[in-house]
Amino acid sequence: MIRKEINRISEVGKALISVEGNPGVALNHVVELLNAQNNQSLSFAKAINITEDSTRFQVFNGTQGLNTKTKIRMHEVPLTAGFSYNMLGRSFDGVGNVSDGGPEVIFEKQLSTRLDTLNPTVRLVPKQPLWTGIPMIDVFNTLVKSQKIPIFAGPTEPYNRLLSQIAKGAQADVIIFAGIGLKFDEYHYFKDELSKSGNMDKTIMFTHLAGDSQIKGLMLPDVALSVAREFSDQGKDVLVLLTDMTNWSNILRNVANYQDMIPSLQGYPGSLYSELAKRYEVAADIEGAGSITIIGATTLESLEDPVPDNTGYITEGQFFLENGKLKLARSLSRLKQQVNGNTRNDHRSIMTAMASLLADAEKAYEAAEVGAANDPFSQKLLRYRTDFINNIEEPFGEPIQLEDAIDMCWDVLRRHFNPTETGLSKKLIDQYWEKN
Amino acid sequence: MNDTKTKRIGKLISIQDSLVKARFYDDVIMGETAEIAVDGKLLQAEVLQISADPKNADAGIVEMQVFEDLTGAQIGDAVEFSGTPLSVLLGPGLLTSIWDGLQNALYPLGKQDPYLKPGMKAPALDEEQLWDFTPFVKPGDKVVGGDAIGSVPEGRFEHKILVPFNFGKCQVKQIIEKSSVNITQIVATVIDEHQKSHDLKLVFRQAVKTPIPFKERAIPKKTISTGVRVIDLLAPVSYGGTVGNPGPFGAGKTVLQHALCKYALADIIIMAACGERAGEAVEVFKDFAELDDPSTGESLMNRMCIFGNTSSMPVAAREASVFIALTVGEYYRYLGFNVILLADSTSRWAQALRERSGRQGDIPGPEAFPMDIPDQIKGMYQRAGADSGSGGSLTFIGTVSPAGGNFQEPVTQATMDSTGGFWGLSQDRADAKKYPAIDPLSYTTSVYDSFISYADREKMLQTLHESNAIDQTISTIGLKKVPTDKYVVFQKGLTIDFCVLQQNAFHDLDACTRPERLKIINTAVQNLIDTPINFNAEGKDDEQLKEMIKTKFDELRQWWKDWNSTAKNEEQLAALPAKIEEFVLQEEYAL
């Protein structure tokens, strides 16, 4: 097939180019940019804005070195992602090219990267717990297969360590790692951890390093999630690790800015919510097929920043990491009610009672700072708080089974309170307070 | 009605995300819908703006939002204008249905493909199902838009078949006998004043941006039993009322919405899942189908319909979904039913407007929302109301998802201005797992009558305020300096909060409290508030006394919490007021 070519680039900006007139390209279709002298391929680009007077493209490899003579070759298809089982154990860039220096992968199939919405009627109501061995998650915010949930953390927190800890223990057929704006050492850390845990042969890594072309970073989740979706359509349980979605949102903001879009909050485009939702909503447990679970990382300075704020409304809860601890107060698994009623009979009650006491303890802690927590009960609460942070909120270490973790909770309560102070029902107190 | 005219067409000249421009030569109507032919598929669009064409004096330019993904669209693609505004199909079969934001039925779509792809369509209502039609009128009768010409049974409801609302005076020419028909068959023919004949079916299309009229609009008076104690006691809503329900993420909006779906007493619940998580809508139509309607014992889905325009669906359809849901609600109100519309979330709806106005290049208002967003929100809530003419009502409960949990943002503020009730969810309460996290002390108001007297409601609030203030004092100056009687008030407030306002939405018995039980609880609460309690201070210093008071109240709260989850029969229920009586008089008993 002879592909139509033009060479009338009129504008070259950051990440974007425009051509005058309408070369007959369709929205979201891909073109290839070629050196006019030697026909060497420079990059691919995607048509994002078309009028009869001009057409604008996002350039995957960035615009450095392009000139007005650069040739544009039409491909007349939208961006696709290659798919093959041979991708397992390999690394790719944001548009699905091999990036680990190894041999090319022969793809069995090209996938659409449009991420069409799954018809809600083929979704199953998620009911299968995903145990992690981390008490703060298993007892207080149980993870459920097909959940979409980010780790909220300050930029210096060990969120990648937590992400890989969860990945290590997760019962998934395929792990898709999608890293955007990673530092090189982070990329290596994941690769090492996944290899060490023997998971590398069921992992595909899509990585975009900080400083790589922005457009490739922007496209990366769509390519990674399309591949994840194909595995789940084929019946596999897939775990997707998305880190860090704040980097991705910042690329989205930059590109919106290059396009002169009217910003809404802090320079982010008004579509930030919809754009994030489109990616996270790929998580699903599908009737007659497999499932996709998404655990993301969202770095933040403040919870009110547009990225964590919008994310919180989209995802099914969040894990909040602070000072290396998984904090109970702001962490939430929205799907836990689907699974924590079928575990031990004290699971839900102990969770509520401990949370309520911890909230009181936080108040006592604040009061203590002005010297007002001098009554005996406040003192109890303060000791409880310290115990809770050290023993229950610690996410790292040897995995702990659910029952042992719940017993650990009773131990903490017993160390500090009388039975009536816990707010637990008499029935449960009778059953569990006295240690067998 | 447009079939005599020739096709009106245009051609695309600009494409950006979901916004397109087309050049046209005849005429275009503001707000009409159009279809764009892209890659052999027909995509739905709506006209937003019409302007002159600077390049061509004979032509005009129309700006449209497209409800589906435009990948593959090209300059020159053909647009065909429909002549009719965005509309919804009304008639029997609406209940139990699940649609996307444009009323495509999702189950039939799911049989075509597990994914929703551009251009896919499915009929809004089942075209095969037969309905037992009983005529009300005979040939020669005079009818007008909104009159019933017959009825069909829809589940346990009598669903009247109406002359479309936009019809003027007509005469019935023909009407079928009592028989079984589907929605594609003609049941009657009427002749209008211009001697033009119109066929009527069980269903008709209604424009969604023009409200269906009231027969006789009335003030919402009758309180709804929602089953949620803090609402029914302190921030109630009446049939036909409006409520805004803002809360930061994680504060429990979804759980509250689900509780309302399950327990609120109403004929019909419409859920507009507008730009929210798909999983939540799925939970409603899959799990709730197996739950019983509290008033009939039938499947909950029999009283529900769901518009599932979830967060990853095209954003332009999000705006449409709320109007479509409102119109269905107005229709059932007109038919005489009490309808509750839960819109989750109105902020996503407002954001859809923001995305669009940003693309159109409008000058932005606060936080880049369109300047007229407060008026649009008011207009939306105004469509709720009670109708004494039909006996029906439409109650509108809209959740608001304020950015950063900040209630000062434009959508929350405009909602506060528009609604009769406000249920503010607080992050602090949610963090302490005090659910439902409706904060009775701030951002929670209601103009509607409660199940308890106004005086009792005020007294309860007063105690909560006082208790909260004492709590603050304890936090700043320490427990020692707080007088004992104040400490008792603090404990009373805590008890009301812990045992009455907090409720376990996942416990069978505790999740729903009906008015009779609420009255028993209120008797106990009022007694607890009214009676000063004399604790035996003998032989104790101040610290020991307070320690003892706390222990007594802890025991009471544990007992009461158990009562919440166990008391069923009359005798068990009566134990609560008796327990409180014993508690407040404990000193006397001790003597």
C-alpha cells in the first residue's frame, strides 16, 4: 500500500507540530515523521485537532530536530498496541516498542488503544479478597480483586517499596508494570524486586523515564492497559501497577498547556477527572473472563491538590502512606464490605472499634500538645496511639495471616483498655477478651 | 413529524475532542440533535451554537458536542440534523431498566459486545414485551396533551398511557379494545385542530430540557422515612423536596446513596449515576435486585431504573443523563407516583459543562466553571416538587463532590442556594468512622418537618452543640478544669451521637429505623437530655468521680448499641426508655 505523504509543517512547538490545511488525516490517527533527505523514520505522531485550515499532531519522540521540510506519512489507523505472550518478562516504552535492548517481539495481534468503556452489565460485583499479609490492609482496608486503588504518598515516602511488597504477594496470573516519569533507580528497583520474587516471567514492564518524550509518557497507560485488558479478556487475572499517576497528570497538564487549553485548577485541564477515570475504570472483574486490578501511586504535597483529589473520587479508596507507615485515618478500601463480612465474626467490629479509639486518641494527642490530656483515659489513649502506630500501621516486614493480625489487634486493645471502653459488644468481649 | 421536509445536512470543518464544527447551507435549530457519519458509524451530537461563516456568506457554522468517541472522524464527514431536541422515550417498561446516559439499554448492548463502542445503539425500551392495554376513552372524545387514553399494569403500578405533552386539543378517531400490545403498535389515532392525524402508541418521546408540567404544584409537606436516623430526626426531607449532599471522597456518599436506594419509602427510585464509578452502579443493579423492597417485599429493582453514565463514558453524555433522568422522574410524578431521584454526582455534571465551555473558549467563571453554573443548578433542582393534582412527587437528592472537600467551591455553594435540605458529610467524622458522616452541627440544614417535634429536634441539636463545645474546652484546658455537670452534658451528647446518630449501614436491623422506632428512641433521648443526673460523689475526688461517670456512660452506650442491633419485639423495644429512666435516676435508686 502506498501511503500518502506531505511536507508542509507550518509550526513546530514543544511536543506538538501543526500543518497547514487539512491533509486528509482523521482524528487520533497516526502519522510517521521522516527525514526529507534520507527518508529515515524520526518519530510517530497522532492527530489531535483537525480543522479545514490546520491539523495538529502530538509527536511521540518530541520535536527536537524536526524542521518544516520534515515529511509526514499517513498511516490511516489509530495507535495500536502489539500483543503477544512473548512480551512476558520484557520491557517496552510508552508506545509499545521494545526498550530492554533485547530482540524484537513478534506480535500476534494489534490491539486498539481507545480503551472503550466496559459495558457495566458484564461487570461482576467484586467479591474475592486479595490478601497482602499487611495487617493495615487485610484487617482494616481489605483489598478486593478488580479494585482500583492508589497509594497516596509524599514524594519522599517509600511508595514504590510498598507497591512492590503488595505485588510480590499478590495472586495474579500476569503483572503489568506501568511506570511514568520514573527515575532510573526506581525502574531498576522494580525490576530487581520482581526478579527476586520470581515474578519476572509473568511481568511485562512498560516504562517511561523522567526526561523521555512526554507524549510517550502520556500514551503509556493506554498501551499498558490495552495489553492488560487483552490478557483479562483471555481469562487471566491481571494486576496493573501504575506509578506515578501524578507524573502522568503533569504531562497531561503540559500538553494541554501547549495546546492553549483553558486551565481549570492549578493549570490542569478541565478534563483531568475524565482522563484519570478513563484509565482507572479499566479495572474490572468481567463475566466469563478474567479480571484487572489496578494499584497506583499518586505522589502529593497536599490531599487537596487536583490530582489526588480527583483520583480519590475515581478510585475505590486509597492507601495513605506517611512517615513510612500506612495511616488508618485517611486510608480506605471501598470494597472491603464486600469481603470482610465473611471472615471471622469479630473482623468488622474490631476494625470499627479500633478506628474509633484511634480518632479519640488523635484528639488526645492534639490536646497533649497544649498540656490538656492529663486525665487517666487520655493517657491510656496516648499509649494506645503509639502502640497502634508501631505495630498495626507498619506495612513492611514478614507477612501476617488475617487471623493472626486480628488477634494482634485484640492484644493491643487488651494492653490499654477495659472491655467497656472499647465500644465492642458484650458478645465479642465474652468470646475474645480472655486470651485462650 | 419532519418527514415531509428534505434532509438537512452539513459537513465537518473542525474536530477537537468531543467538540466539532460543521458548515451548513439551509437552516439549523438551536439544541436539535444530529448524526455524524464517521467510518460508517452514526454518532449522536447536539447543537450548541450557531454562527455566521466568515468564509462563505451563503453558509453558516454550527458548533456541536458529540456524545461518542470521535476517533477516525475527518474533515468533510457528513452531518445530518434531526429537527428534534434531545429527548427521552417515556412509557411502560422504564422500571427495572438500566441504560447508558443516552437511554441505550445496557443489557441488549452487552449482548452485542462487552465493550461500548462508538455508534452502538439499543432500543430504550423492550419492543417485544406485551402490555395489557385498557382504553379509557372512545372515538369522538376530546383529549389534550397529558390526558390518559388508557392504562397498562407495570409491575404493581397502573401505568397510564398519555397523549404526548406537546399535543394541543385533539379528538380521538380510533382506539383499540382491551388487548395485549407492544410499544411499537398503534393503540389510538387522534386528530388535531388542523385536521392532522397522529398515531399514538404506549410510548412517546419527550424533550428533556423542557420540564413536564405539574398538574397542581404544591409545597412538599409529607416527610419521607429514609430509615437513616440522623436524616429523619435532624435533617429530614419531604416528598417533592430537594437535598444537596456534599462530602469529600471517602466520607460515605456512596454508602448513604445505597442506603437510600434500599430503605427510603417511595414508589420509584431513579438513580442517575453521573460520571461516577461503574462498580457502584453495578452493585445496585446486580446486588440490589436480590434485596426486598421494604414496602412491598418484591425485588428492589422493581421500583428502580438506573442511568449508568459512568466516569469513563463520553463526557458530553453526562450532561444529558441528568436531564433524561429528571424527565423520567417528572413523568412518573405526573402519573401520580412518589419518585426519588438520586443524582450521583451533580459535580461531575457541572464538570462536564466546564469541560465543554473550556473547549468552546468561553470566558471562565470561578474555578473555570461556566459563569451561569449557579443558575443552571437552580434550574435543575427546581424541576423537583410535589404535585397535589396528580398526587405524585419528585424528590431530588443530588450528591456534590467538592474539589478538595472544600464546601466554598462554586457547585456546593450554588447547591446550598438551591435546595431545601443539605446533608454535609464531614471528613473528621469519616476519619473517626462515625457513619453516616453527616455532621449535624455544620452544613446540615432542612426546611422540612421531622418525625419528631420541632422543639425536640432543636433540643437535641442544642445538646449536641453544647457537648461539642465542652469537648473543645476539654481539649484546650484539660478535663480537670471542666465542672462535673458540664462533663455530664458532654457525655450525654456523646451518647446521642454514638447510639442514635451513628448507624451501621451494613447491619440488617440497625441499617434502617422506621418512624415508630424513632419515636421510642426520641422518648429516651429527650428523657436523657431533660433529667439532671446526680452521680454519687461520696468518697471520690473530682478525677475519680469523672472516671466513674465515664464508666457508667460507657456501659450505657454499650447496652444501647446492643439494643440497636437486637431489639425487635415490643417488649425489647420498650427496654430502651426503661433503661434510660433507670439510668437518669440512678442516684435515687442507689439511695
